[in-house]
Amino acid sequence: MITVTPLPTAGHYEVRVSGKVTDDDYKDVLIPAMDRAIEEHAHIRALTILADDTEFSLKALLDDAEFGMRHWNGFDRLALVAKPGWIPRMARGLSILSPCPVGVFLPREEEDARRWLSQSLGSVHQTDLGDGVLHVALLGKLDPKVMDDEEQDMNAFVRNNDRFRLLLDLREFDGWQGLAGLRAHFAIARNHYDLIDRAAIVGDKAWQRLGQSVLGAVSGAKTKYFDADDFEGAKAWIKA
């Protein structure tokens, strides 16, 4: 059995699943409800809660896969609450390919799942340091909406500076929430990298050091990597 209930926040839905789930449950309940929700909101967030006795028929699983492909970009965030087993393992494995953030929680963590569905997972702070220097700090895990919002601020800075110097602060950056977040990040970089005269990257991970080399190669700018405890050194270098 499947029930779909709108949550108080617009575009957020709770999906409860129990017992034997059949092809009819998908075609008569879940798919029509989700189709209407995505048509109304374009992008939705869904909390799916599987009861301990949940079983899926093969046809229901095929319906699920077909629905997921049809609405690949229709979800903004997905939370799954389920007991340990093959379903949460599969959800975690496929999450790296998902265009949206996917969180997997145990039944005792249902309230955590509800909070995760609504909370901001990451943020971007941009500060104009003057003289054409832009400090960009990436915090937490970034999703596409955060990147889209910040692009407007970066565009405004670029309009006021034909060329600029970038101080990229990755000390508290944990990565991207799904492929869409990564794609949005690279779209912003692609639109502005050729305007960079100099870039300092501050971080504490090996892949961030690699990012400095890549940015230098694609932008032609002078770039330098600084360890997390040398932020002041990075500021001095970028302004020199």
C-alpha cells in the first residue's frame, strides 16, 4: 500500500509504503500523485518511509525505475527511511548518479530525515575585498539552488570588474549534493574563469590542491594553493 500526503512546506511530500507493493499501487496512487506534484511545483522534495513489512513486486520495481527516469530532474531532494537491507544499500549506491541530494535514514532517525529534507545543506559566501578581489567561501555540501542563487551575486561583481582576482576558500567545503550541484558549480566556473587574473585556493584536501592546477590550466591565470592554516598568507598573495 502507498499513501502520498502533502507536507506543510509547499512542494514537500510524504510517501508511506507498507505491505505488498504492486503495479496497481504505482499506477493508481504514486505515479499520478507525483505527476501532479511535479507539474504544479516543477521540483519537489519527497520523504519516503518504508514500513518493516514492505515488499515490492517485480512489476512495481520496474514502474519505479520507469518513473525515476521520466522525472529524472523533477526532484530537488529525496529522503528514504527504511530498515537495513538491499533497498537502502541500493539508494546509497545510486545516490552518486542522482541529480539531486539523496539521504538514507534508519526508522529511528525519521525526525532527522524530516529536518534534512527542509534544511539548507550548504552555502556560498561572497565578499568583495576591494581592488577587484573576490573572496568566495564554500561551506558544507552544495546543491543546485544554492549555486543558482549565488551566480547572480557573482554576475553583479563581474559587471563592476572587467578582470578580477579570486580567493577561493574551501576550508569548510564538503562537496556537492548530487550531480546537479556539481554541474551547476562548473557552469558558473565556465562562465567566469577566463576573467580571472590570479587565484588563490585555500583548503585541506588533496583534490583541492589538484583543483588549483586545473583552474590554472583552463583559465591561464596565475594560481597558488595554500594550506588551511595559511589563510592570511593567501589574502596577502592575492592582493600583491
